[in-house]
Amino acid sequence: MTTTSITTAPPAPGTPQRLELTPPAFSDVAQERHHRKERLAAALRLFAYFGYEEGVAGHITVRDPEHPDRFWVNPMGMPFGHVRVSDLILLDDRGEVVEGFYGTHPAPFSIHSALYRARPDIQCAAHSHSTYGKAVAALGRPVEPITQDACAFYEDQGYFDDYTGVVLDEAEGKRLAGALAGHKALILRNHGLITVGGSVDAATWWFIALERACEVQLLARAAGEPLAIEHENALRTREQVGSDFMGWLNFQPLYEQIVRLQPDLLD
Ligand SMILES: [Zn+2]
């Protein structure tokens, strides 16, 4: 069953159509869980579609709506482009697989469990070693407010300036959560990007938007000295384009696109 709020069926001739662009509300926890898993499978397919995969690195997780200390994640070693709803696995608060048929890796548990503990407001976290994010992460500078879109991250990004190797333990996860603080994004020096949100939709959109902002920043800086948007205007723009709802909203066309291209993700 799909719980998407936008119809993908072609309209009947002469029928006026309007897209329902409102985040869904659920009274049934099983329905909400299924919805979150559909969004998560779609988000992973989009990461593959945009080329964010680097071997087995990268994971997107979503909290279980019934057990907030548990989260769903992609199976370790399965290509993002193959993941279906039925492939997702559920980890408990000790990192044990409690639902699903595949294994995982210590990294998603170390990173994501610490983020979820520190941030009760977030439902999803996304991480990968995407190319432009990695390049900006190596330069030691934030994503700058040089475009309207990049303003979503203006004074709303953390920087983890403490690379010590692959994140495999809880202590490092806690330090990552400390660097993220209350922001929607974290740049990990010499590593990559993490984004979070109140839904899979929002966290995934922020990842895509942040990766694009990194790409544009590198292009602009390679060509000259970019003009930054002034502080007050950058803050105002962030209020306009950077809310959790705007993250959710921007994900909707991508969800529709990937479900139409790859409907088996809902299996
Ligand atoms: Zn990583």
C-alpha cells in the first residue's frame, strides 16, 4: 500500500487536478511505519540516482514511529539502487537487528543512534560520501550564502573538525551530535555530509540541496570570487526556504519521479 499524498495516475479527461501538498497525518502506527519505510526506500533510490554511493559507505535512517529508540536503515552492502521496502532492517538501541533479513555495520548505529538521542525533534538522518560534499569537507570552510538555495544552510550547519578515522564507537557518535547541535546539516571534515529532518522527505531533500550547494560553491570559487548574500538577507532567505516544511515540500516531486521510474522500490 502506498500512502503518497500525490496521485500518480493520469487524470480523467476534463477533471481539474490539484496536488495535495500537505505532510500526511496518521492515526495508525502500522500505516505510519509503512509510509516511513516507503519514503526511506525512495530516498535510497534517489541517492543512487544522483550518484551519492561510494562502495558500502552511506546510510539513511528513520525512527520507528512506535519505538523512538529504534530506527530503520538500509542493509549493509546492498546497492542503494536495489533497496525495496521489504529489504529495510530495524535496529534497536544496542545496534541489534530486530526486524529484517540482512546485517548492518557499526557506523550507521554509532552515528545515527547518537543523533537520535541528542535530537528528539528529528525523525531521519542521511549520510553519504558524495563527491562535492566531500570536496567542501576537505577545505575547512562552511557552505556559503552565495545563492538563494544555499541560504537554507546559513547559520544552520555544524562543522565536525575532528577527523580520527571511521566512526565506529558511541563516543565519536556523541561528538558528532555535539557538532550538529540544533542544526539541519553537519559537514564532517575529510569525510562527507550529514543532514537531519523531521521526516525522511526533509532530511533527504536537505542532503540533495547541500550537495548541490557544495557543487555550486566549488564551481563559483573556481571561476572567481563569489558575491555573498548580506547577513540580514541571508537570514531572511533561510526563514523562507529553509524550514522543515520546505524540505518536505521540495522532496515531493523527487518522490513522485523515482516511484514512477522504479516502482519496485515499494515492494
Ligand atoms: Zn561516512
